[in-house]
Amino acid sequence: MKLKQLEGLLGGLTQFSDPKLELEQYATGPHIASRMLYMAENSFNDITGKVVAV
């Protein structure tokens, strides 16, 4: 997947409705998140085959 495609998909996700600051929950924007995921997959092969629980 291309980086811009990933950023677009992440941009469509719903963010936290009520983050808990004491748990350090905060939204990471799609620009940063897409680059983190892209690097994790393309540099370390850490994403393919993984599942995220909802």
C-alpha cells in the first residue's frame, strides 16, 4: 500500500470520543500514524499478518 493511501484510510477513522489523560490516551494524527506504520512494515516487516482487536 502506498503511504498516501494509508494516510487517507487512517484519516477516515473515528478518534477518541473521551480520552483519559491519566492513561495518556491521545489521538495521533493520520500523517504521523501512517508514517509510523509504513516504517514498521517496510523496515522491520512488523505489520503483515497481524490483527488489531476492536
